[in-house]
Amino acid sequence: MNANTLPPGLHNADFMARRAAALPRGVGQAHPLFATKALNAEVWDVEGRRFIDFVAGIAVVNTGHCHPRVIAAAQAQLTHFSHTCFQVVAYDGYLRLAERLNALAPGEAPKKTMLVSTGAEAVENAVKIARAFTGRPGVIAFNGAFHGRTLLALGLTGKVDPYKLGVGPFPGEIYHAPYPCALHDISVDDAIHGVELLFKNDIEARRVAAFIVEPVQGEGGYYPAPAEFLQRLRALADKYGILLIADEIQTGIGRCGKMFAVEHAGVAPDLITLAKGLGGGFPVAAVVGRAEVMDALAPGGLGSTYAGAPMACAAALAVLDVVEEEKLCERALAIGEHMQRRLREMATSHKCIGDVRGLGAMVAVEFFHDGDPARPAPEIAKAVIAAALQRGLLLLSCGSYGNVLRLMVPLTIEQAVLDEGLDLLAAAMDAAA
């Protein structure tokens, strides 16, 4: 049944009951809502209630829900064909998207791009490519990282609960180093020293294929990596012949104020993984990298049945047009500055707000008991999210302790709607914190 023609009198509770009977409990759900319509930064549920969306499908609809350019591009493609499998009969949309990403990626070296469907697929393929190119097995990730839910990606992920509970063992030759976070007394020196200790105690540098790092940790707590850390990691990679993989699945496509967040540090990775914001709501992901690295596998070594689906490629090309033409990188910086200013105002009357931070429109509020970083307060984050939902605002938490609110509004959000949402958040803080 079409969502816009659902009969009246439906309730979220009815759908939630059906969901409990039909889906495994491992498929989580942040809010007990079922959507019928979404437009830009607003979502309506089956009961007709409007919500301001500060989640954006977990930083997916950077160009807003149902951007007309994105929808029109996908609809136009659908009139021609929906699927051929690119490895069987190719099509121009995949090629044009690869060319666009190659041109946008930082660094002077020639680039090549492969497309897949999900972020976890992109991560798995990036590691596979790095191992093939270097002939080395080891991969170093960082504590607090999130790289996906498939088994290799889970091995790289630096958080156990809930992702890794009961599903090991994980692939070998994966190691974790500290991620720098001044708030929690982990300096850049500490993080780099952690990597060097791995070389001393766990795996020699000549057996490491790649570092994989998020320029801003997503699930880990929205901690931006200091530019110095990324620069020194690049230098370590160059010293030992290790590849640098930037996981830009959540940070990329304008979210952090540049097309790629690593650009803030002036760093050119060897490989970049993309997903989320790239498709504007359509499932498409990518590995973009130096051409010589990307060519490491023989024909047939890369690919997937649905990879670079025609409608998703058309949507992604429209997304890139919108990001450029509507200056969404600049808008992300303005949104982030405005949100952080408002949140710091809220912090003056709420001692539990221990930190406000962000890079572009990837903004976080971290809660502690009495402002003490050693006493995380996940129950406060949970209460604020619940109070916000009652008032019509969608929020999401993150962090190793679940005590961080992550705010990731569509970059196309109208200023009035942004301010309305921030007012609702302030009211939720007053009610819950």
C-alpha cells in the first residue's frame, strides 16, 4: 500500500507489534515510529505527526529528504532500465559517477573508483585492495572506530557492545591503536605512540598493509581527529610503505564542510571509502583511490551483483550537482557554527553538558555527571532523546558509553526549521537534563 494512501486510524504501536513478530530483535530501532512521508528536514509518521529530523537517516540525506533533483534523476533512469549488472552490460551512469569522484578526491595522483552498495562493502573492498597491492596482511584501526557490521568490518570496529557481542572470532591480523581525544586525555603523541607500540609488540611495520581511520569518529562519539594526527599518520604510512584508508562513509559529501573531511588536514589518503551521503537516500557506496593501488586485483577480483545500481548512480550524480550548486559545503560550516553556538548557550544552564564539538555539520553534545569526563551519563542522553521525541524532534546517541548526542541535520535544512529544532532541543534539555 502506498504510504500516502494509508487508511486513517493507524497507530505506530500496531506496526511495532507486527515488527516484533516479523523481524529479529537484533535489528534495532531508535524511535517507535513508522514514516509515511519525508521532505527536506521533516518527517511525518503514520499517525500524521510531524517531526524535525536531526538524524538525516544517519547522515545519509545530506541533500534533504526527497530533494527534487535527486528524485527526478532516479525516476528518469527508471524509465530506461533498473538493472543489468555492470559487470555484464555496463552503463554510462556508473562511469560518469566514477569520473566525478576521481576528479573530486584529494591528491595529485590519478584516481580510480569502484562502486558497491553499502559502507561495509566499501570497507571490505578497501582492505582487500590494500592487501593485494602491498602483499601484506595487517590492518591497524583505532579504538572507538565503527566500520560496519560484516565480519571483517566488525573486526576493524573498535566497540564491542552491541556490535561484536557473541559473533566472534573475527578475522586475524587486525590491530587497534588509541584514537586521539583531548577531552579524555589521549593526546596526538599518545595515539602515535600507540601505533609505534603495535610495531614493537604485535606486528612489524613491514607486515602492515593499511591504516584505516575516520576523520571524525561516528559511532565512537563524533570526535574530530586533530589535523596533526592525520598528518603524522600519513607520514608514518609513507615511512613504512603502508596505505592510508580514510573512512569517509559518514564524514564525506559535504557533511564536514568540505567534500571530504580529510581535506581539513591537507591529507591525501591512498584509499577513501564513501557511502551514506553519496546516494541521497539511494544505496550506493564507493572505494576511491590511487589508480595504481586500485588496479592491484585482476579482472573479476572486484564487483558485486547490485554494485553501482543504475538508479543509485543517477541519484548520486544529482547529489554531487546539488552539493556544488547549492554550496552545501559552505552551508555545512554555517550550520555547524550556529548549532555549536546554541548548544554552548544551553551548556551554561546545564552542568551535565561536558563538551560541545564538531566539524562542519557533524556536531556532538557529550553528557557527564557534574561535568566530570570520568563519569559518563548515558541516562541523560537517553532522557533528552525521549523528551525531544515527545516534542517532535528526532535525535540519536553515540559514543562508547552512549552518552553523546550526535546532530546531523540535512545540509539543506531551512534556517527557520533548524532554529525550531534547536528550540525543541533546548526544551528537551530543560525537561530531562
